[in-house]
Amino acid sequence: MPDPAANTGFFFNPTDPEFRRDPYPVYRKLRDEHPLLPGPLSSWVVSRYDDVEFLLRDRRLGKDLGKSQFFAQPAGAPDEEPPPFLGLGMDGWDGNLFKLLDPPDHTTLRSLVAAPFTPAAVDTLIKSVTAVVDELLVDLPPRFDAMELLGAMVPVRVLGDMMGIPRDDQKLFVEWSTEIARLLELGAPPPEDLAAASQRAVAECTEYFVRALEERQGGDGTDLMSTLLRVADEIDGLTVHHVAAMCVLLIVPGLDTFANLIGNAVVLLAQHPDVLNRLAGDPGLGDDVLDEVLRLEPPTHASWRVVNEPIDLHGQTMQTGDVVLLMLAAANRDERTFGAPDTLSLGAHGRKHLSFGRGIHYCLGDNLSRLMAKEALIGLARRCGSVELEGDEVDLKPGLWLRGPARLPVTVTARVS
């Protein structure tokens, strides 16, 4: 395992409140002086674009945390006593879930859910996504919470309707997603009550899907849960519990990260009224706007991997069992790759952000997330001549790598046609 004390006097502490408020000066220091740094949680921290992109594709890295000691370490100062990670351990649903994230299980399960998220399949959802956005933005009040109205509701309506989850039940998933996101955060262990809440959310959400799937078995429904069941019937060894785990992975992390994406996007549009106006006049700029949001303020700042075979980088060796933190947000602002990397510049960059990853773990929901976010931002720009934030500082959610507003009250004025 890497030793955080073995570096040249710089300890990367993601629990530092100042880092949480503004991580980008630290990311610059990492890129410039410590491109491969022994970091928190006995991990390696990688921050340059070319290195992060290379390692995202490297098959010597996996995602089964059961092959590492990561769960036994806390984030924070090196001399802190290590409590169990998140209070969850690796012997329950969470441990089984992570074991599904490497081939061959990963390959089988990804093929199970890939079809509904191809570009062609997502294109068929444009009208329904636009209808959801229009429904949420009709009679828009002059003051509202963008996280509540758009961040939470757009994805749960779209994904919930796709999966056949009744509208009355969809609000449950907004609550569960916040709790379960802590499990996927890989950060400092929360207080005991929050760890218990995460455990309950995992159990309740999984139980909900098991029940819903059992009710659909043998049926001819067209919702996504029914479709997944029929596909799973043709794959040896897959059970209802496997499909339930995939349903949890599809909807829960997606809800929380999408909410972060929308919140970060609204903050940037409020800070750049010229971009808001350009988007209102030319919705075709939606992809460019979204790419810059994802590059500048991604919803997830780091992606983790486990070393399955030793890898040499920058004169050091990452050993089997080590955990690697691939700093997506740092790589997205690498001066070696992007000109004026801290500036919002539409269509100015030849290389793409890494916020959805690369390789076999590339975000399966990329196409749908883009569609939902693009339609939400275009809908907002068409209706609002201005968007102003309330207060000088945005109240961020707690956590380390998942980054977005906890709440985002905004004041808007109607756009004059």
C-alpha cells in the first residue's frame, strides 16, 4: 500500500473544508508537482489528463474493492485510527455489488442493460423527456429551488417512467439515492446514524425491486424492469436478485449524480448570463454548453480503481491490491490538454472531458444523462431571461468526490419573446 507520509511534505486531504469549498488550486498543485501521489485511504492519486485517460482504459485496473484494503481505512490525516469503511463492511449487499463490477460478471450484466441506453434507443425518448421538463417548468415561479424542481425530479420522472415505477413511488428513490450515494462515495466514514441510514436505504431499495420484479415475472410488460427480466431469463445463472442489483445501480447513483450535474449547470449559467442567452436563442448549443459544464464542474470528481497487476507510472509502482483515485475534475482542467482550462469556452477544446469515464466502465447512462440535462437547460433558458443565485456561496452537499449543491434557491425573470 502507498504511504501518504512518503511524499515530499504534501498531504492531500480531501476532508479539509477549504479544499471542499474550492478544490481547484489543490488539483493544480497535484498536476504540477505530484502527478502520482500516495494519498488518503492508502490510495494513489492521479491527476493529469493523459494519465487519467490511460488508466481509465487499462485492463490491469478493476473495480472489485474486495481485492483491496480500502474499506478498512478512513480519509483524513495519516495518523487517524482507521474505523471500518462507512460502517457497512464487505459482507452484505454492498460487497456483492462491488464484485459485479469486474469481468466476467460486469460484461454479462452490462450486456443485460445496454440496449435501452444506446444512442438510437435514447433518441426515441426525446419527446417524453421534453414533456417531463415542460411539465416541471410550467408556471415557473419567480423563486424556486433548482435542485428540488429540476435536479431531483427530471431523472426520477424519466427513469422511473422507463422502469415502470408508479409516480406515487418515485419520490422514495429521491430519498434512497441520497443515502446510498454515501456507500459509493468512498470517503470518510459518516456518523453511526448516517451509516445506519445508508444500510436501511440499500435494503429497502433492493427489496422494492425484488418485489416489483417478482410481480412482473412471466408477464409481457414493456417497461424496463420487464424487459430486463426477459433478457435475464436467457442468461445462465442470473437471478431476480442480480436484476434487482442492476436496477439499483441504474437508478440510484444516476439520480444523485444527475442532480449534481443540473445544480452545477444552473450555477454556471447564473454566473454566465451571456451563455444563458445564447442557449435560449440557439438550442443547438446545448451539447457544447453541457460539455463545458461537465468539464468545469463535473458531478463526480474522482473515480476509483483497484490494481490487479502492478503498474509503473512516474517512477513509482502501484502494486496489486492498491486503490487508485483517478481525479476526473483535476484532469478536466489540465493546462497540458486544454487552453484556458478554468474558463467556460464553448466549442474551444479539441479533446473531451473525462467526466463519464473511458473504457469498459464508461458511464452506461451517458446518452440519457446528456439528453435529460440538455433538455432541462434548454427549457430553463427558453423561459428565463435571467437566473440569479441567492447568496454569495453555494451550499454544497457533504462528501468528498460527489459534488453538487445541497440546495439551490434561485430568482428568475421571465424571458421576453
